[in-house]
Amino acid sequence: MNKLDGVHGTEVDFAAKTATLKLRPESKLTKADIEKALKDKGYGVTSYEEKAAEKAKEYTVVVSGMT
């Protein structure tokens, strides 16, 4: 996920089945872009949580298919 344009960090929690993507302030990455990237890797998206950080945006994605 770090290779997606606009992502500057990713934290994966396999126990919680989540991935948190930290976006650069100028990022134009959308939820649809994130979902497509995960589907291309064989995962699904169950839900999103969007947080506005001080200078950037974060998405926490609940991912199906993580083991």
C-alpha cells in the first residue's frame, strides 16, 4: 500500500484485520482507489474510518481475507 501515490505510511494489524494508511496532505487518493488496490491484491474491504490528522488524512480500512 505504501506504493500508492500519496501514501507515506501504512500500519497493518493482522489481529484486528485492519490497515491504516497515512496520506500526504496533497494526496488525491480516494476510498475507491484504496479499495481497488486491495482487491487487486486479493483482499476485500469491509469498512472505512476516515480521520483528519493535523496536516494529512488517514484511512483505517477493515480488510477481509487477512490471515
